[in-house]
Amino acid sequence: MGTIANEKVKETIASKFQTEGEIVELIPFGNGYINDTFRITCELPEGKEIRYILQKMNNSIFKNPAELMENVMNVTKFLRKKIIAAGGDPNRETLNVIPTKDGNNYLDNGEECWRMYIFIEGATCYDEVKTPEDFYNSAVSFGNFQRLLSDYPAETLHETIVNFHNTVSRFADFKKAVEEDVCGRVQEVQEEIKFIFDREKDAHIICDALEEKRIPLRVTHNDTKLNNIMIDDKTGKGLCVIDLDTVMPGSALYDFGDSIRFGASTAAEDEVNLDLVTVNLELFDVYAKGFLEGCAGSLTEEEVRLFPAGAKVITFEQGMRFLTDYLQGDTYYKTSRPGHNLDRSRTQLKLVADMEKKWDEMEKIVEKYR
Ligand code: ADP
Ligand code: GN1
Ligand code: MG
């Protein structure tokens, strides 16, 4: 986004929120694939600075911003109370919504919907794991997040994206995209399509376990990739779980699996050299350990037993989602080069293949923690 456009956002959007001081800077920020995110700096009269995050919510993906923001408000209020009770800092350990000058929790200008958060200072979102310890710390925090929400009244949450992690319905969407082939791209991805079709039964593993009540439905985050957690710059510990748009009833395996597919990979999600893309079992191990510690014994034995399946199913699902978007003309995820979604899909499918090779070892690791 150019400077003139930024200036316009500053004047017509940012100025409508209850910020303190004078807005002196607005810049695009972060590496999310869904919303448009900006960092805003305001100067206070005494010369100090205060920063905020401003986000344009993706209204083609999130159709009901009022319900979405109701979830965010209620979940953050709930977390805030628990953080205060535990002696934590509620301004850094959870998101905090800044209302508009009209007193609403988001701005609807008739075309777009925008929201603002306190900028969490002294913390960073990472796009790759630097050390096993960092990944362990992120696991503890994601587990902790789930534990804190374990008594949240799930029935009051809106389903912001229906069937978000319903892998069976994701498979059906993929199949339809192949049949429709709206961009004429099916021919060039025959190998990937076959790989996915050969694993149709895998789409049922978590869905069936939930349906047959072998594992419980819980309040989960559903998008636990590493750059959705802020790591404290000083302590190195997970500080705040962000990107709460998809907090909904789900399975602990979704959260476990999504972290593994992103963080335990030896390469970036969009790496083009597939030889570099494998599952790092040491990272799988530390994540399992940390997640269980964070959940503090609340997971059932069957959930833990299914950790390897959670990792594989969510990685498989993500491979299908990226390829579906590629086949449909790249309308869902932000992309920054031609074929970006195809590259992303390939890394996910490569990870699935590698997990299949390392299956026994993954099960052995989990066995230690049951
Ligand atoms: P998306 O849904 O597009 O992924 P996110 O809510 O994850 O959007 O935000 C994108 C990025 O913006 C994050 O990865 C993080 O780097 C940054 N970010 C979001 N919220 C905050 C915050 N409150 N404080 C600091 N940085 C934030
Ligand atoms: C999106 O919003 P972001 O960038 O944190 C997506 C996730 C995917 C992820 C793949 C609402 O996450 O489901 O796993 O990209 N979020 C939504 O990197 O679809
Ligand atoms: Mg995000």
C-alpha cells in the first residue's frame, strides 16, 4: 500500500478510534494472510509514544463482523479476568480492543470493517522456529490458552467460519474445485491431486473421533501457527496468543496439529525446494511436551494418542486448502508471487509424506507422554 493510501487510512479510519495523542505514523505490519494489518504510532504531548494495531477485517472471509467482534470481546474479557487473578499483565497477555470514538468495538464505514488493538510492546511474532526452546515455550502458551478457555461457555461462541476444520468438508470443497477447474490449472497439478485423493480416508480421522465422542469438543484457537503468538523479547516465553478470529469449538488436535505443520517443518511454508521440507522430530517432541504442560493434564489419553494423527490431518487439510485456492484463482490467501499457493500446498503435502515415513517415531515420542 502506497504512502497516499496510508495517509487516507490515517485520516479516514485511524482517526475514528479512541487513540491517545496525535497519530504520527501508520505502516503496514506483520505477515498475516487474511487481514490487512497496520501499526500506528501516536505522540503524546510529553513526547512519549504509544502504538496500536489497526486491522481491516477480511469481509469476504468473515461475513459477520459483528459476531466476530462479539467473540473477540467476550473471549478477551474472559481471559483478562483470569490473567488478573493470576497476577499477570492483562495489557500484554491478551489482546485489548480500542473502541471507536462512537463507542463501538469496530468501525463499519459501509464498505469495510476495521478494528484496533493495543500494540503489544517488547514482544515479537516469529515466522520460523529459531531454537527448540522457543518452540517449546510457544507450545506451553498455546496449551495454556486452551486451559484458560476450558470453562468458557462454548455455546455462546459464534462459528465465524463454518466447518473451518471439518476436513471431510474441506475434502469435498477440494474435489469440487478440481471438477470445476475454473482457471484451467488442474492439468499441471495431477500429481498433487492424486496424492490428496489417495488419502481421502485420512480426512475422516478427527471428524469421526469427534462425532463418535472418542475425543471431546473444546474451545480451541484453530490457527496456532507460530506467528499467531507473541514471544516476550526479554524472557523468550510465549506472552500473548493473538489472531482470535477463529476461536471456536473444535478439537485440541487442531491446535496441536496446526502448530506442528508450521513450526516443526524444517523449511518455510512456501519453500520451493521440497528437499528442504521435512518434519523435525525434535521439534515435534518439544512441542508435544510443552503443549501437554500448558494444558496441565486436561487432555484425555485418546487425544494424546492421536497427536501424530492431528499433525498429519491438519497438514493434509492445509495442503488441500492451499491447492483449492490455487485452483480457484488465489482468492482466499494473500499471495506475493504467481504460484504461491501451489508452492505452499506442495510443502504441506511433502510434510504429510514425511510424517508417513516417520510415523512410528512420532508415535513413540507421544508414547513417552501418555
Ligand atoms: P492475520 O489474520 O492476517 O494473520 P493477525 O491478527 O495474525 O492477522 O495479525 C498479523 C500480524 O500483526 C501478526 O502476525 C503480528 O505480527 C501483528 N500483530 C497483530 N496483533 C498485534 C498486537 N496486538 N500487537 C503487536 N503485533 C500484533
Ligand atoms: C491463515 O490468518 P493467518 O495468516 O494467521 C488461515 C489459517 C491457515 C494459515 C496458513 C482464517 O492464517 O487457517 O492455517 O493462514 N486463517 C484463516 O498459514 O483461514
Ligand atoms: Mg495471523
